[in-house]
Amino acid sequence: NAGVTQTPKFQVLKTGQSMTLQCAQDMNHNSMYWYRQDPGMGLRLIYYSASEGTTDKGEVPNGYNVSRLNKREFSLRLESAAPSQTSVYFCASSDPWTSGIYNEQFFGPGTRLTVL
Amino acid sequence: AQTVTQSQPEMSVQEAETVTLSCTYDTSESDYYLFWYKQPPSRQMILVIRQEAYKQQNATENRFSVNFQKAAKSFSLKISDSQLGDAAMYFCAYMPRGSGTYKYIFGTGTRLKVLA
């Protein structure tokens, strides 16, 4: 099992460009999440999908859109990138029925995005 | 609002010694989960230890243990016999049980340095 995979690992954009971060999990989890990690801020939730077909805003959703393409895949789109979106982005997944009683989240390796 | 506070941005420990990382949280919920994640330079988020709020017994995983004080809303991580491979960022996370969304709230992290 690959667990949670993310592409790309690194990306440099110019202000105003768009891009999509891809995330896939092979653990048959229902819930998926997108976080951003900034120095001194910890991980902050951007969007999440509690189950296939549903998405909801997290703490910092402005400037982002998401798509839960199917149960495996959850993508994050930046329509018009800004320097403030320079960050490391993590995708995670979990499921109360397969992750165990703790429903812990499993994380991808992250994408380092720089917006110039 | 639920918050998680890690008041130590950086800690150092001598190899083979013991170190304790602090975490406090604020919630009005009575049932929840708490987690410690480790993030080495590779960026991968690795679950270290987890605790259910209704369990009074402190969780242990080999050299890692927690001191969970529910009334004080404190969840500290003790690392015994520190090793060079323990050097990493450590994040405390809180998740209310029964919320239906299984969202984490993270602290801002503590960077642990292990001195040879």
C-alpha cells in the first residue's frame, strides 16, 4: 500500500498562475483533508471532505477550491496564486471504521509551493 | 473556540537524556482524542502516540509516554533515552470525538534538537 500520495513534491508559480495539487489514498478512507503548514503556525485546515461527494471549508479556505473526484482522490486548486500562498501543503485521510477507534489521520509527504 | 497551545517553540536535549514537551488545549467537550505527531526533516508526519480523553491511564509507546491531565487540559510528551533520530518538529493535535467531521486542531509545534 502506498498510503497517501501527493503530486507534485515541489512547485514554483508566478503570481496569478493557477495549479492543482493532487492527492490520492489507497486505504479506502472516507474522509480527506488539505492543510497548509507555515513557520510558527502549525498545520491549518484549508478544506476537508467527510465523505465522497461532500466538501467543507476549514480554517483558511480563501483562495482555494477543492474537488473530491472519487473516494480515492481529493484535489486542491489555486485559481490565481498569490505570494501569501507560499507554503507546504499536506493531504491527509482518515476513516473511523478502518483507522481504528482513534480515527487517526494519515498524511502524505507534502508539496512545497513557492509563489513568486 | 477550541485551541491547542505549545508554548515551547524549541527544546534541546542531550542524547540519552529525557525531555518533556508541553501541550495545553482549551475545549468544552468531554470526549476527545489527543495526538502527538513527529515531523522529521523529510516533512513526513508520523504518529507518535495517542490518548483517549476518557482513559485515565497515560499512553506509552516504547520510549514515548504522555502525562495526560484532563482537568488541567494538559497533554505533555515525555521522550526517554533520547536518540539523534528523535530530532524533529513535534505537533500536538486535538480531535473532538463524535463531531462527525474528525477534524484535527494542531498546535504550532516544538522543534526538538538532540545534542550528541
